[in-house]
Amino acid sequence: MRREGNIINHKAVQRLMGCLSLKAAIKIKRYKSYKGEVGRIVKNVLQRDFKVTKPNEKWVTDVTVFAVNGRKLYLSPVIDLFNNEIISYSASERPVMGIIDDMLDRAFLRLNDSVAGDSD
């Protein structure tokens, strides 16, 4: 209305919008998890060398966010680089450390030997 030159109080606009059942579209702010280098940095054992010759030699993991029916779902899998098999996974609606703990506990139950791992 202001662009057309009409001067009107914001309360009047609010009242008119209520009478017409109009609601403002609110843009949802994107979640930004990066806060710089926080905590202890773990040594990069794999050095981006993802070649393997036998199963359970190297595992990788990460947490991925999916939008499902307007909600977020956090998925944390462990993948064996030998055949890209999913060793274990855990999912949650919130990014909590518990999903990683559960996923690692289940993965290590399947493990007999030592394995090198990588995570972002």
C-alpha cells in the first residue's frame, strides 16, 4: 500500500489482514551449523586415500540432513569402502550425539578386526 502512496497504520493493516484471513509468508532461516574449528581436531588417518583391497579395511561416516514432509531427518550411516555396504545406520529428527553413538555401537558389534575410519 505504501508503494501506491497510501499511508496506513500497521495495526490497521493487521486488522484488515485478519478480516480477510490473510497471513504473511515468513521466510524460514536456514540452519548454519558451522562455527569454525571447535573442539579437538582428530588426525586425518586416511589422507583421502579411499582405495581398499579387502572388506572392513576402511569405513567412512557422515551425518546427512534430509527434508521429509516439511521436517528434517538426520541420517548417520557407516559405509565400508570395499563394496559400499552400509554397515550400520541411525536416524533421528534432531542432530544429537546419541544417533552417532547408537550407529557406532551397532557397527562395532559386526567388527572382528581393526578398521580405519574417516568422518567429516
